[in-house]
Amino acid sequence: MVLGLPRLVRAQAPSAQLNVALIGVGAQGRLLIDSLVNIPGIRVQAVADIWKFSQLQAAAKLKKAQHQPAFYENFEDLLAKEKNLDAAIIATPDFCHAPQTEACLRAGLAVYCESMMSHTVEGARAMVRAADETKKLLQIGHQRRSNPRYQHTIDKLVRETRLAGRITAATAQWNKPVPDDLGAPKSQEIPADILQRYGYTDMHQFRNWRWFKNLSGGPIQNLGVHQLDIITWLLDARPQAIVAMGGSDYNPRNEHCDNIMAVYEFATKDGIARAAYEVVTTSNSGGGDFETFMGDQGTIVTSENQKLAKIYREPKAPDWAPLVDKGWLQEIAYAKAKRTRNDAGDVQESARVAVEFAVPIILRKPVHQPHLENFFAAIRGEAKLACDAPTALAAEVPVFKINQAIAAGQKLEFTPADFTANPDGRAA
């Protein structure tokens, strides 16, 4: 069942049509199209992508949904020629995010930009400053912030009821099997001069940009950013220290580490908590991606995969039956009944005790759709952004620090200034 979803994730009755530009329609951009076409009142007016192959793939999806956008190679040409745009959605490689976002904001558009904000913390901070200077809306694609199951778990079960008690530890993982290099048919290759104009040395780098330091922060940014965002959100704290190890252990040709393990230390309102995080690109561990939070009264496992999300009760915890009665929890597993003997020698069974629970909220939409709905509702003045630029920067700073910690080979400390758009104190 779906319980009283917050206004920001319900489908909105459009007050007016919003005209949208899509910048970048590779794999992630086309995934966003699958959500966009389900949202009333949205018109995809223009698309920009340097690869004709991606343009054609996006055109087929959009045409099926009755959208007939104009197509451009260069996003700057799109901004110069298209009129009456309300918003831009950016799903290009990470190194493009900061300059493209700033250009769209300064053109007067609200912007939805995929995470990471940038491949560098300096780029991410520039995006925060641009949003502040232009006073335009900037939503970053940490889509779990708009997922009703995550919202219910954190708002109701962690904040309001403190169901898990004092949380002392967290672990998370997003592991993948050995990746194959991406390629392209010879007939679909982009000419070398065009690739170089846009920052790529060749087609291999264009297709595998996540492994190159001048284009991306590597797998830890691509995968870890979403889960480390959840850890900081749920703990309601920023990390104060990190240690990390990693390397190009499996494929030394990769510029970025393919296997990484990091440990953060948080000073929460209840005391110290530590979080261990790993990204491995040689095995999917048979378990998918999830986050585990261990408290003295229960353990909470969250995941975008609804089958993996579970909550476990500690034996000494208060009875959770009232939360079940309210519809905030669902019982799914019980401890075995205990067999006892009374004074007369009769064998009796004690009542079964629920030990495994689930959040009784099912997201029946593509995982990105609620976050996009929130963005458009905010443009219409009907909601606040679920993940504005300062919120995203604070969540991404711990991710940027991982590669630094690996290179340093020692424990690194965070300072409050690390989480701001102007760490040196200068005016925005």
C-alpha cells in the first residue's frame, strides 16, 4: 500500500505546460526520458547531444510519447536558438555538469542536473554559487531524496519514532561484476575532430569516460555518491574523518581505482557512529546495492530494490506492534515459538515474536520519476526542492574526499568549511 505520500512525490495536476530541454541523452538521459514521459504538463522542446546515435535513440522514445523536439549537437546552440524554455535537464558526463549547469542557470532556466555535481569539488562549489547568484532552482539527481520509502523510513521510523534506537554503525556497498569496455559500431563513431572539440581524445575515451581522471571521479563517484548521501541524510550528520584504501587492482590500465573501501567517523547527536563503504568492480556480491544502519534497538536496511529493504528488531527493543497497527511497519518474519513446560508438566508454546519487518510503501514508478516530479512542482511553486545545490554539495564532499584519502594513505579530517561553496571565506 502507499501511505499518505508527501505532496512533493504525488503526481501534480499541471498549472501550466513546462517546456524542457534535455542536455545529454546517453544511457542516463534516456533513462530519465522513461520518467519524463509519464509526467503530465511536460513538453520536451529540445535535445542536445554530440552523438547522433544517442539522438536517434532518444528521438524514438520521445516520438512514441508524442514529443517532437528539435535536436542539436551543441547545447550552447540550443540555448541560443530555443525560446520559451522553462528548465534544462542535464545528463552528460560529470566533467560537463558544472559549465553546462552554470550556462543554463544564467540563461534563466531552472536546472535538474544528474549527480555527481562535477568531477571536482571546485566544479560542484561553482554550481552552488551560480544557483545563488541567479536565484534559479537547481535540483541535483540524488533521487532517493524523493523516494517515498526512504522518506518514510527516515522521517517516521528514524526521526519521529527512533525505532532503531541509537545508531552506532552503518555499512553500504554497490558492487558490480567485471565491466566490459564500451564500444561503438564503426559506422556510428564520432569524427575525431568533433570528439576533441568536446574534450575526448578518441571514441574509446568517449564511451568509457568514467575511467578517466579528467572526465570523472571514477566508480566511487558514479556509484558511491547515492549511498553516501543516504548515510549522511539518515545519520543527520556530516563526517569528521575518513580513512580509505583502494587501487587499480584488477585492471591496472584504469586511471581510477576499481576497488575501494572507506571508513567514515560521524559525530551524531547521539554520539560517535562509523560507516564503512565499499565499491568493488569485480563481483556483484550476489546482493545488489543497499545501506545497513545498526542501532541498539534494531537494524534498518534501505535500498532502491524494494526486495532488499528490511528492518530487524533487537530482542530487548520495545514492542513495535503499535507501529504495525498504525501502518508504518509490516511484519514479515517471526522467531520460532519457544516450547516450555508448566508445573503440571504440560508442554506449551509462547506467542510468536515478530523479528523482521518491512516498510509497507511500494514505489510503482520509475525510481527517478518522483525526483523529477518534485523538481517540476518546485518550479510551479508547489513544493520545495528535495535536493538543492547546498544539500547536494554537503552530501558529495565526503565522496570527493575518498580519492584524496587513498592518495594520502592516512586519516584525513573534515572541517566545516569543506562543506561550503566558499571554503576560503570569500563572498559568493
